[in-house]
Amino acid sequence: MSPIVSVKNLRKSYAGGFEALKSVNLDIEEGEILALLGPNGAGKTTLISTICGITVPTSGTVTVGGHDTQTAFRAARNLIGLVPQEINLEPFETVMNTVSFSRGLFGKKKDDAFVEDILRKLSLHDKKDNKIMMLSGGMKRRVLIAKALSHEPKVLFLDEPTAGVDVELRKDMWDVVADLKASGVTIILTTHYIEEAEAIADRVGVINKGEILLVQDKSDLMRQLGQKQLKIELNEATSRIPDALSAYDLSLSDDGLMLTYSYDTKAERTGITTLLNELQAAGLQLKDLQTAQSSLEDIFVGLVKEKA
Amino acid sequence: MNFNAIWTIYIFEMRRFFRTMTQSLVSPVLSTSLYFVVFGAAIGSRIDEVEGVSYGAFIVPGLIMLSVMTQATSNASFGIYFPKFIGTIYELLSAPVNFLEVVAGYVGAAATKALFIGLVILVTAFFFVDIEIAHPIAMLAFLVLTCVSFALLGFIIGIWAGNFEQLQLIPLLVITPLVFLGGSFYSISMLPPVWQAITLFNPVVYLISGFRWSFFGTADVGIGLSLFAIAFFTALCIGFIWWIFKTGWRIRQ
Ligand SMILES: Nc1ncnc2c1ncn2[C@@H]1O[C@H](COP(=O)(O)OP(=O)(O)O)[C@@H](O)[C@H]1O
Ligand SMILES: [Mg+2]
């Protein structure tokens, strides 16, 4: 199946000459949730804005549903819903009018029943006649989502949907995203929260300084790049790591009671058995063992450091 | 053509107008009435007739033009500046609409508002002076053209403006003086020859003159020239807006 969004050699230099995107290539499959993970200033918003037509690419192409976003911009944009990072809404308008406006702008016939249905799904229905300025921050974010969904897009871009949102609302937002995916919408969301990517994405793309460092299935990513740690608790404190064990990636805690062994889960041999044998040979007595999988965060920090 | 989008923008903008209907109408009606009292009664009592028309009636077309031009400009400039200011412009930029559709929606709404106000002023004028309109169709056509062309100008100003001060600047610094010096309240023929020549560089002269012709059948400059002037001005604005959208000037990075 051909990708629903395809970004090829996309570059973007802003007026000042700053290169915010450096030859980005990215394919997004229909029906998936892709999380674009990257620190502030990585180029996430620039990438989304360029796909959606808010900024003009310096070079490269983007197709959405097979339509070039430059030469067939109407067909491409008809498929796209965009929830911007900033809460940009007309304060004096009602929820209903604002959402209907978006629908009309995309050339769709006015359909109050459809719009009300969206509002209901986003728990906004009882606020439909309220002015935007009367709503809380979380509800405004939902209005933005309702606007983006008002014209029945196939691809939805969510730019940092949970930035500055409290934990409870964040979970709410994840539910909304899960429901949207279930209804067949392809979702691209940006975030700088690793736990968010970990919680809802099918695939994760890591972006930094205008470059996509990798795009991978979330579970593959964790499996392949995930380092595991074996924590070895000792019966008696030791002052230093025995020389015989210098070949292992070991670290000793300050109190001398805990050895931490880092190993690669994707390696053929983890080295655990030999390590344990040699520990015994060195005369260290084990009290307890435990393993821990590194989080996406560790992976990410590692990647960004590596490329810097 | 995305006609739904044009209509949506138009209605959205008109709703803003109707929400503030009272303010929108009270101020032009009040100021027009004041003009009639000051110019018509106080000054007019010392000027009998201009070109065979009573002074009170003579200033009616100029007064309407003054309001219509400033209203069309400020409505349109505000209409497009506001989404820029609050950030909702992202939606216009990412929607399947082209420049013609966006302009038709915003400029259409701004021109409609200005036209509405112009007609209200005309009706108000009937309470103060006796006027007959020699060429009603031409009068309406001139009015509509003026509304549209100045709304186009306003649209450009709204895109250009970086803050609210700049938004007010052009109407205040350029349009008001040009309208006042464009023969709103006098006939160009009343000026010394040098000033007559200089005045001919003021584009507003042609609009007011043509508009006045549609009322009284007399004009400072030929009606053909007036029509040409307004068509030229409109084309200039459209060309500039086309360029704005093509290059993304001040809206698309
Ligand atoms: N309009 C602009 N003009 C110049 N530089 C910009 C502009 N917008 C963003 N940038 C720069 O581009 C880089 C990427 O920004 P952005 O895409 O907003 O990152 P992110 O969304 O990942 O935080 C940043 O260094 C930012 O300063
Ligand atoms: Mg951003």
C-alpha cells in the first residue's frame, strides 16, 4: 500500500537563512499513529506547517493521498485536518459557528447535525452555544480538534496536543486520539513528552535540529535500541570493581553495595552467565538480582547525544 | 472555485457586522448629520449654489464617498488583520482555497458593509436636503465600485500592517486627506488654476466627480475618465493582492 503522506527531500530555510528542515524524508502509512518526537526547536511545527501549506518549502515535495501539496493543493488539503500548537481561536464566536466556519472553508456544505455529532464525541456539545472565550484551556484545545475534524479529513495533524495540559486532560486527549484512530483517521502528532509517544504511537520518528534521526515501530525501537540493565545487589560492600571484571560494562554504587551491568538485548550473548560466574570467582556474594528496561527517554537522549 | 468557502467567509464577516450593528450605523449617521448642520446650514447659508445645485445637496455625494471610502478600507483591513493578529489565519492558509476566494469573501463582506452605510447616509440626507438622483443606476454602480476598490485597498493594508497603529495609519494619513482635498465639499473649479492642476493627481477627485455626476449630471472631470480611474485603481489593487498571495508576502513564510 502506498503511504498516505510522503515527504521527499524536504528542505525549509526561513527568511533569515536559518535551515529548519534539512532534507527530510518521511512516509506515513494509512491508519497509523505516528509520533514525531523531538526537543523544542527541532523543526516539528515547521514540518507540519510545510505539509499543511502554512509555510512554503524551499525544496522537495510532499504528497498527501497521492496529491502534490503544491501543484494539487486543493485535493491534498481536502484530506488534511490540522490542530495547531497554539490555541488560535476567535474569542467572540460561539463554538458551533467556529466549527461550522472551518467546515465551510473546506468547501463542505453546512451540516449542523454532523458538527453537533463531532462536538458530542469531544464532550463539547453542551458548550456549543458558548462563546470561545468562556471555555477552559482544555476545552479550547478540543474546539481546535473539532474544527480540524469538521471537514472529515483522512489525515489529522496534532501539533503538541498535550503541551501544558494537566495529567488528567492528557489521558483524556489520548482517549480522543485512540477513538479517532479507531474511526480510520491517520494521525501524526508531535510531542516532546516521551511517555506520550510511548503511550499512544504505533511508530515513532525522532527529529532533532531539522533532521529525522530515525522512524521505527515503537516496540521495535524499544527492543532494538533498548538497553537493559542488570542490577546486582551484594551481600557485602566492595570498594572497587575487581580487575577480572574490567571487560564488562559495570558501574558501582557509592555505597559499594550495588553493581549495575548494562547490556544490549539485541546482542547474541548478553554475557550474563559468564558475568555471574566470574563474580563468584572474584569472591563477591550476591544478595539479589533485578533487570530494568531502558525507557524511550534513555534511547532518545542517547540518540540526540550521539548525533550532536 | 470553492464557492462554499467564499460564502462561509462572507457570512462569518457579516455576522461580526450585525453583532455591532448599532455602533456600525450610529456613528456614520451622526457624523453625517453634523456635517449637514455645520457645512450645509452654517457655511451653506453663505454659498448659494455650486454649479447650479444648492450647497446642501452638492455635498451629499462627497459625504457619502467620504464615509464609504473610510468604512470600506477600515472594514476590510480589520477583517483580514484580525485573523493574523489572533492567529486564526493558519486556517485560511491550510484550507483548499486560493487567493481569489479569500479576497472575494473578505472584500465582499467589507464592501457590503460600506455599501449599507453609504445607503443609510443617503437616506439620512433626504431628511436634510432636497435631492434628485439624475442617474440612479450609475449612482449605484459608482457606489458599489468604490466600496469594492477601497475594500481591496483595505485588504492590502490589513495584510501589510504589523500592529494596530499601522492599521489606522493609512486611512488617517492618506485616505482622509485625499478625500477632503478631492472635492467632497467643493467643486474643483472653485480652486485657483495651479491647485486645480495639482488636484488632478488625486485619484479620489475622479471618484467623487463621477459620483456627483450621477446625482446632478454635472462633473469636474469627464465621466469616462472617472470610470477609467476607478477601474485602474481596482485593477492595481487586485494585481497587488495577487502578488501578495503568490509570494506569501507578510502571510506565508
Ligand atoms: N518564522 C520563523 N522564522 C525564522 N525561524 C523560525 C521561524 N519559525 C521557526 N523558526 C526556527 O526554526 C526552528 C524550528 O522551529 P519549530 O519548527 O517551531 O520547532 P518545534 O516545533 O520542534 O519546537 C527553531 O530553531 C525556530 O527558532
Ligand atoms: Mg512546535
